[in-house]
Amino acid sequence: MTIHHVAQRARVSASTVSRAFTTPEMVRRDTRERVLRVADEVGYRPNRAARGLITGKTANIGLIVPDLGNPLFPAVLKGAQARAQQADHAVFLADTDENADLEVNLIKAMAKQVDGIVLCSSRMSDKQRRAVESLTPLTFVYRKVADVPIVLVDNADGMRQAVEHLAALGHRRAAYLAGPQASWSNRERRRGLRSASRATGVDVIELGPFAPRFEAGLQAADLVLATDVTAVLAYNDLIALGVLNRLADRGVAVPEQMSVIGFDGIDFAAMCTPPLTTVLIPKEAAGRAAVELLLDWLDQKSLGHTAGAQRTLGTQLIVRSSTAAPPRVSAGSNGRAARGARQLKGD
Amino acid sequence: MTIHHVAQRARVSASTVSRAFTTPEMVRRDTRERVLRVADEVGYRPNRAARGLITGKTANIGLIVPDLGNPLFPAVLKGAQARAQQADHAVFLADTDENADLEVNLIKAMAKQVDGIVLCSSRMSDKQRRAVESLTPLTFVYRKVADVPIVLVDNADGMRQAVEHLAALGHRRAAYLAGPQASWSNRERRRGLRSASRATGVDVIELGPFAPRFEAGLQAADLVLATDVTAVLAYNDLIALGVLNRLADRGVAVPEQMSVIGFDGIDFAAMCTPPLTTVLIPKEAAGRAAVELLLDWLDQKSLGHTAGAQRTLGTQLIVRSSTAAPPRVSAGSNGRAARGARQLKGD
DNA sequence: TCCCAGACTGCAACCCTTTGCAGGAAGTTG
DNA sequence: CAACTTCCTGCAAAGGGTTGCAGTCTGGGA
């Protein structure tokens, strides 16, 4: 079913059919109605590829995430996809498996078929980013980049809330299980941690970096137990969940002997035992916002406007049962920091 | 960067550039190398939309899932996307929010931009399916449909394993928490349950239907406690996780007082407390298989072959700590089935 | 030396829409 | 009644590729 079939059956030219869809006010009422009726009857829909060829807009947007196995990203994806659909755009999805080179390749491959790409927790270096930024409009989520639209989360404030919570409970010594070094979120969480640590007097040692996965949490838990901390701040919920599991296996009671705090607020943080205290970050909202910013940018771009819109969303500590006052005598303490741990100082 | 720029710089015609990419054996070695070198230098990549316009193939495939919030689907998606990428195809993703009408609309909207669509746990009625099947090649995952490629899972056998496990532990009476009525998986799981029930003598009452979500599990747990069963078989892990949570809240020990079995084998089933006994179904493998079947079909189609390939993947009961022998005297029993429960008989 | 096959390459049409431009009809104004 | 507007519609080009067909060039056989 092409535009010509419809044109023929409605006894008009293809141009008129086209206009009936794209600029309805340009065609006389009865003509338009006849065309649309015929189009509906035969199930005609404009071919977007052909349209895109001439208009330069594909009505597609790309979305690239590091790992669909981390529920954080499906959540962002869900928001983004819903918002895109609302604007009558379709979304291309790709998963990089936390691999920055693959990310670059995916951008190159997608660039021509989309109007822009939303990059979620991009792991690209600045150099890599510059190599692709001219290919298609890029929007970043959970990563700060100059001169393009970005959707951020106030990670530092989230960490402040978490550390203040621990301090209020009486903790004096905590461990941070670091995330990927290429992650902006990790850098920001460390930064927030450092300043909250100074402000509250809670000492924080850093372990890792760890892959942002459950398995890494299992591994991390043992390292934590070799130190004398009474609380653990994990880079994300997946790691925290791993810690919870391994601590249970080792017979360490949470929260009585050890407090654990996650980050992200994935659904499962509420479903485990004990329910995990975590810092909730916006996920679907971030996805929606990113698509919105991208679409706005594209609109304005045609008007010659510049980019650089930034939206920062708040975080909220969700206190559940994985945190409590520290034990009188710290359990499992061996009196000194384990090998591999180090004071959290400057980068 | 169009094919003409490259042609000009390589001092050949556009046709030759095109052939250098699509039918390299048709162009002389040194010409081809020159063309490809130039193309690489200027960063040229064929515009797939333009190519698709004339070849009729888009090198895109669609994937539609009911709910990205259920980790089952991101897992399938991950497999599908990886396999598609391997075949140099991109994937369009959409989420229906468990809504069959939206599913139909999404198929219509996608049809023109893809070579085929993979439908995951489709909720469409037969009538709806027939209304869209001519739009574009459809492949189904987790749903049986005649004459098109499908990837199935042996749900009935999974249920057999689960029920035999319960029977072996000594359970005589269990509840099934049913899933969505439009779900093929739910029908198959019920069927397997019925026959396993007969074979083992374990009585099974059915509750529900429930939405395949955590919250529904919370709700279901109370209904279960109002019956005299000693074990619960949930439609899926999300519901089982909800049951686990609510039982813990109500002070019912799992597995001592109540055994709980999930279905799907999502990652989180292993991370909760107690770790959930569940029936593992292939997820990434199913996604990969679906894409493979679809691509094969498309290849053969051009050769005039027919469709209908079917791949059935096995299931595996993963025994963890949420199942054990029933208590001597069934806890919370009130001697009769709750209102709303009914014997599991025919449909 | 001539003819022919085989290997390459270029021309031009085509895929499906959109859109600038121009033409025709109807209505308005002087 | 002539001269403009205004409104609507069609023609044709364009957008970036692919591909059937025909032409050029080369090498080999007679």
C-alpha cells in the first residue's frame, strides 16, 4: 500500500494524499476526509523511511544502556519508550555490556537511522565522546557532559542523606564499595561521600572498584568483614544485595552486626530480606526527561537555538530494615583495615 | 556523507561504490580497496533507510514485550538484541503494559519499519492476531501459534518437576496462584499442574487470576493462608516474591510452615531470603532463538519456503530453600478452602 | 590480425514521500 | 467587467541507495 494506491482510489494526486496527512489545513475539507477515509480503508500508513529520506527526520530515537541485567536500565528504558511513543517516535535499543568501544560502534551504526540517541550511564571517555558527537544529537542520562542536554541525579546529596543516616544511628566507620571507574555516578557518589564524611565525622574507607553486579557484592562482603567497619555503602543495589546475601551466609546479622545501604532504589531492594535501605533515584522519570529534552532540542535546533538543557532530579533515602545502630563492640573486627582498603581521600 | 561523495573522491560512479559494499566480488580488487578506503576516511556508511526503500529489507526487527518491569523480559530482550546485532540488525523495542490493544497498535506502527517482529508473551486474542499477521512476519516467544516460527518452553514439564518435588517432600495439598488469563504460559502451567496433580495425588486449588506482579503476591499470600494448603505454586517469581514477603510479615515461616515455588527463574529469585525454589526457563536463549528463527524464515521466504519452525526449550527446577517438608499439623489451617478458591479442574 | 568471452563499470530507472512552484477556479474589489 | 486574491491541487524534482542493462576494456584463441 503506497501513497499512489490511495491517491488513485481517492481520485487525487499523491501530493494531496501526502498533504492530507502532513498539512491537513492545506487541503479542502471534503477532499481531506475522502482521502483519509480511503487511507483507513486500505490500511495505508506513510512509509517513515521514505518520509525520513526527504525530511531528514526519522521519528526514531536510539537508547543505549550498559546492561539490561541491571533493573535500573529497563526502568529508564520503560520511561523513555513511553515518552517517545507519546510523541509518535519509536525507539531503537542496544546494550553495550559495559563496553565503551562497543558503545562507540553502536552509536555509529545507529546514527543514520535516528534523530538522536539517549545514552544511559555512558562509559565512553571524553575522547571517544568527541569522536561521535558530530554523528547525531546525543543526550546523556546519569552523566555530566557540557553543551548537550543531560539528565542528572543529585548523587552527592543522596550520599549525604545516607551518611547522615548512618551518623545519626551512631556509626563511626563505614566502607564504600566503589563502582566502575568510568562511571560518572560513581565519581559523584564518592564526592558526596567525601564531603559527608568530613561533615559528619564518619570515617569511610573505599574498597573496589567492583562491577555493578550481584556477584561482586558477594565478593565485596568478605572484604568488608576483614575491616572494622560497622556499615557498608554500596555503589548500587545489586552490589548491596550481594553483600546482604554473603553476610547472611557468613552468619553476620543485618542490621544488628552490620548496616547495609544500597543506591538506585530498584524494586527488588524492597523485596529482599531484610528490606534494603537505599537511595532512590528517578528512573522512569529520567528516561522520560531525556527523551523530552532530546525532542525539544531537535525542535529548537531547526530554529537555530543552542543546546545544553540540563535537568537534575532529586534523590531520596528510603530507610528500611538493613540499617540500625552499630553493635557495642564491632563484630568481626580485627583491629585494622584490610589490605586493599584505603582511606577515601581525593581522586 | 552520501554515496556520491565517496564516488567522487574515489573517481568511480555511485554504482561502483554501492557494489563495493553489497557485492564486492563484482568490483575489481584495487577499485574496491580504493573505494572502501575512501569510504572509511570520510566515515561513510550506507543509509539503511534509503537502502531499505529499494531492497525492501530494513535490517531492523521489532520486539514487543508486556512489561519491562518484569525482569524476565529484559533478559529475553538482551538475548534477542545480542543475536540481532550479530546479524547486523537493529532492534526496535516497545512495551505494551500488558495491554493487547496497544500491542496491536504497536505492531501496526512498527510493521513498515522492520523485517519482522518478535512477540514476547503476546496477550493478543486469535482474532487480533489474525488482524495483524499479514502486516509483517511475526514470531512468537512463550506462546503457541500455528504456521509461524515460535519459541516455546516446556511449561507443563516444569510444573511436573515442581509438583513431584512437593509430593516427594510429603505435601498433599497446594495452591496455584494463577497468572493472566490471556497468557499461554498460564494455561500451559495449569495444564501441567492438573496432570501432575493427578499423577502424584497432590490436591491443587487455584486462586486468582493475579497480575504477574510483586504486589499481587502480597495479596495472594493472605488468600493462601485462609486455605489449608502447605505449599504454594506461583504463576511466576514476581508473585512468589510477593508471597514470600507477605508471609514473613504475617510471621509464617518459609519453608517450615509453608513451601513456596516460583516460575521463570529470574535472577532475584536467588537473591531473596529464603532463596526461592523456582522453575528456570530459558530467557536469553529464547530471545536469541526467536531472532534466529525469524531471520531464517525471512531468508527462506525469499526462496519460497514456508514457515512454522518451532523450537521448544527445556525447563529445570532449581531447588532452593523455600521448599521443605510440610509441618506435622498444617499451620494457619481453618479446615476448609477459602472463598474464591476452587479445585483445579478443566478450563 | 580479428573476433569473442569475460570482467568491470556506468547510466538511468526505481523505491516512497515531501515540497517548491505554478496553474486553475472561485470570490472580491474597484 | 477586469484585475487581484485566496484557496486548492497537480507536476516534477529531490532524497540516498540498488540494480538491470549496455558499453568498455582486456586477454586469449583462431
